[in-house]
Amino acid sequence: MFKEKEGSYSGIPKFAPRKKVGMLLLCAVSLAVFLWVLFVDKDAQELDPSISNRLFPPEAGQKDNSTNIESVERTNVGQSASTVQPLLLPSPPPPPRPVYFKGYTLPPGNPCEGFTLPPPPADKKRTGPRPCPVCYLPVEQAIALMPDAPSFSPGVSNLTYIHEENSGKPEFGGYPSLMQRNDSYDIRESMSVHCGFVKGIGPGHQTDFDIDDSDIHEMESCRGVVVASAIFGAFDLIRQPKNMSEHAKKTVCFHMFVDEQTEVFLRNSSELDGTMRIGLWRIVIVHNLPYDDPRRNGKVPKLLLHRLFPSARYSLWIDAKLELVVDPYQILERFLWRKNASFAISRHYKRFDVFVEAEANKVAGKFDNASIDFQVEFYKKEGLTPYSAAKLPITSDVPEGCVVVREHIPISNLFACLWFNEVDRFTPRDQISFAIVRDKIMSKTNWTVNMFLDCERRNFVVQGYHRDILEHWPPPPPPLPPLKLFILNPL
Ligand SMILES: *[C@@H]1O[C@H](CO)[C@@H](O)[C@H](O)[C@H]1NC(C)=O
Ligand SMILES: *[C@@H]1O[C@H](CO)[C@@H](O)[C@H](O)[C@H]1NC(C)=O
Ligand SMILES: *[C@@H]1O[C@H](CO)[C@@H](O)[C@H](O)[C@H]1NC(C)=O
Ligand SMILES: *[C@@H]1O[C@H](CO)[C@@H](O)[C@H](O)[C@H]1NC(C)=O
Ligand SMILES: *[C@@H]1O[C@H](CO)[C@@H](O)[C@H](O)[C@H]1NC(C)=O
Ligand SMILES: *[C@@H]1O[C@H](CO)[C@@H](O)[C@H](O)[C@H]1NC(C)=O
Ligand SMILES: *[C@@H]1O[C@H](CO)[C@@H](O)[C@H](O)[C@H]1NC(C)=O
Ligand SMILES: *[C@@H]1O[C@H](CO)[C@@H](O)[C@H](O)[C@H]1NC(C)=O
């Protein structure tokens, strides 16, 4: 881009006599100064006090320190370039400069600032994973801190998705070749990648994973925060989110994807009527599931929410076995905005090495051994190494993926697409493919994933039991570690 400008600048003297060039430069300089004043002034006005005062009013004991909140400080990548621009292209005013969320720090004295987890209290009876305290801001403050601009997307700014015409028999994920796969990890400003829904008209529209037009319309018009989950095979009960603020109830799109089998079950148990709502959830029926394996089908809404909700800014995925008990705005504030992150996921409570995780998957019979071995060998050849402290600040290679918190910006969308493509190509065990995708992207950009503690995740989602367990063991069984739950899972 800069090169182009240089070109047009050096081109001027060829066509204009010197005096005119002088005049032109003079005009350009004054225009530049004018524009600079205009923009800097505008920035200054937009800058701080309003929101921070709204959030942390002086009477709340913060006084001037509240200006430490920088949430409204807009960055402008390439500011120096655009102040030069008028010099080079005097006639058209520069296009509006992109504005990005720049992050913020909590004011000193805020109870959540410097909050450290107290060690979980000793309890000999319960040695399994447990929740730990998380310092959320009060819900009104979290809501007010919602950034009014997206985060900067390093490496890629224009992400488009490959659509394959119905030549032959394109499947849901398409058939990205190994070369296309390799190419998709070569992060560039403008990229086109496979990301499911490769055939048909648009996501959910004759692509398999088909959704009624009225639902698609509703999903496309969701512009803020999405909370989504899915039940395929009538395997789970619907769990209502608890403790939601009135604002969340009004503004957050709660969508539960179910297949036809689950629909029949819900209608028969008279939970579902013509309103297609159960409590806060809007129930979305999915037809023509793309895969035979329900675990793969579940990855479609889990990883491709940015395709199903193309206008949404933030999404929270929760597995159906989980009950959400904290307001989504508080979760987004705590794990994304305050951390300046666009993708957050918890790490597994005790495993952090892909090789160890793969072995545990084999022992637990999660997928056939040969496919797991093939995938791990493939990654090893690509450079995946066992986890060690040398990878710090990366704290784990193994996520507990039952919750995904993200902002929909090109780089986090790309990560989700490429992760989905691994699940499509190899086994559906997404905890095996997470690290290789993350590390390949991180080798090209300074983008990172916020991996938080499993005990923090357990603070905002409470694990329930799958339906078969609930129905066959009428008195609630003693808490089981999640692994055992999965062994009982007939899928
Ligand atoms: C921040 O607050 C402390 C006391 O709470 C005060 O001493 C200090 O001057 C304040 N800083 C600013 C920049 O107002
Ligand atoms: C947040 O990240 C952006 C780049 O994405 C950076 O410019 C900014 O300084 C960061 N803010 C904080 C508070 O770390
Ligand atoms: C990340 O890289 C981008 C350029 O790709 C740069 O503008 C930004 O300042 C970097 N952020 C940090 C935190 O290093
Ligand atoms: C984004 O990429 C697509 C496909 O590569 C291209 O057609 C489009 O012009 C690009 N848009 C911008 C704004 O660069
Ligand atoms: C993969 O892509 C990289 C560029 O990102 C290139 O240097 C490399 O040669 C490619 N490898 C293969 C096997 O295509
Ligand atoms: C509907 O529920 C009744 C009991 O309430 C049960 O006997 C019947 O098998 C159910 N039908 C279907 C299709 O699930
Ligand atoms: C709702 O929030 C309150 C306070 O944050 C908490 O004590 C309570 O356990 C929560 N409700 C549920 C169902 O978790
Ligand atoms: C798969 O591998 C695990 C551990 O390596 C082993 O315990 C299990 O018996 C194997 N399963 C089959 C079907 O061979």
C-alpha cells in the first residue's frame, strides 16, 4: 500500500511544472493540517470521559482514577500513513479510518484488579475438578464496557469462504486438498478458506445443516451477543440459563439447535409449542445433518457460529449438558474485553499435552485408535511437540472445549474455520487439533487465545447429566468426573 503511494508521489513532477508542484504541495500541506486538526479533534472528543464516568462514577470512590479506563480510546492503525495521505492524493478526502477497540485496565482499587484465585479449599471427599471464584464486574458495568468497536484483527482483515458449485458431490466441508490446507495457514490480509457450508445458497440454505428461512432471517439479524447450544439425538434436556440480567434477556440471542429427533421428543413432552421457544431459548430445528457421526454434527454450531450468525459481534457456545449461571455480558467482560482477547477457552483441568490427551482418548475408546494415531502422527511430522514449560506463556495445548467465548473478527473466525477443517479432515476430537491450529496461526501473527482455568469455567456453567442418566438413575447419582460421563454416553 505504501509503495503505491510512493509511486503516485514520484509521478507528480513528471506531469507538472515546478511552480505548480510548489502550489500543489502548499495546498496539500494546508489540507493535511486541516484534516489532521479535524480528526485529532474528533478523536479527542470521542476519547475518554463519557463512558468511564458512566461506568465508574466519582462517587463510587474512584475519583479521577476512573480515567484509567481506556475502553473508549480508539486506536487507528496506520494513523501516520493517513496524515500523509492528503499530501499525495489532494482531491478525495481519505475514507473513514477504521476504529478498533484498544482494551482497558480496571482502575486501581477496583476489587477485580489484581484479583488472584485463593487456593481451592481442601476437601478430601471431593478431589475431582471443582469451580473456583471469578471476579466479575457488576452486570451494569460489564454491559457498559461492551466495546463499541471491534478488536483489531492481526494478519487478516478480509476473510471470505469458499463455495463449491455442485460439480460432483461436494460435502459439507468441501474437499480441501492438503495444498489448500497448507495455503490456509499462510495468513494474509485477504484470504478465502473452506469453512463448512460449501454448497447451496448460504449457511443453512441447501448446504446440509439446513434451517428454516424464518430462523435464518432471525439469526442473520442478531447483531450483538449470541449464546448457542445444540442437542442432537434427544440426548440432553433443555437447561435454562439462570441469573440473566433483564438487559441480557432482552438483547442476547439465545439459540438452541436441535435435530428432528430431538424436536419429536420435545413436542411429545409438550415442552415445545408453536412459539418455538422454551424459556429463554429459541429452538432452531436443523434438517439434513451433514455427518453420520453426531459428534461431528455438534462441531458445526460450536465452531461455525460466525457463519450462522454473520452479523453477531460476540458468541458464547455452551455444550447442552451445561447450565449457564452467569450473565453473558459479565463473562465477555471477564474473559475477552478485560483480557484484550478475541478468543477464550478453558484448558483441560489436568491434561495439557496433546500426546497424553490422545492416549487418554484411546484408552477411553473415544474414537478408533488408528484414526487418532494417524492424526497425531500427521501433526508430529508438522512439528507438534509435547507440551513443556518452554512453550510458556502458552499454558496448555489441550482445551476443555465445552465452552467457547469469542469475538467475531476475521482472525478469530479464521481460527475457528481452520479448527473446524481439522475436525472435518481428521477425528472429531477437537482437543487434539486445537494446538496445531493455534500454533500455526500464532507463528504468523501476534494473535493469541486466552486459555483460562477449568475451575473458572466451572464458575459460570454448571454441569448437568445427560438425559439417559437422569432417567435411568432416578436419585441423583454422586458427581462423576466428566470423563466417566462420556463413557456412559452411547454416542
Ligand atoms: C488515584 O487515587 C489515589 C487515591 O485513591 C490518589 O492519591 C491519586 O492521586 C489518584 N490518581 C489520579 C491520577 O487521580
Ligand atoms: C490490546 O490489543 C491491541 C492490539 O490488538 C493493542 O494495540 C492494545 O494496546 C492492547 N491493549 C491493552 C490494554 O493491552
Ligand atoms: C500485533 O501485530 C500488529 C501488526 O500485525 C501490530 O499492529 C500490533 O501492534 C501488534 N500488537 C502487539 C500487542 O504486539
Ligand atoms: C475481499 O476478498 C474478496 C475475495 O478474495 C475480494 O473479492 C474482495 O474484493 C475483497 N474485499 C476487500 C475489501 O478487499
Ligand atoms: C506450505 O505453505 C508454505 C507457505 O505458507 C510454503 O512455504 C510451503 O512450501 C508449503 N508446503 C507445501 C508442502 O506445500
Ligand atoms: C411420547 O410420550 C409417551 C409418554 O409420555 C411415550 O409413551 C411415547 O413413546 C412418546 N412418543 C415418542 C414418539 O417419543
Ligand atoms: C446466581 O447468582 C448468585 C450470585 O451471583 C449466586 O449466589 C447463585 O448461586 C446464582 N444462581 C445459580 C443458579 O447459580
Ligand atoms: C486402543 O489403545 C489403547 C491404549 O493405547 C488400548 O488401551 C485399547 O485397548 C486400544 N483399543 C483397541 C480397540 O485396540
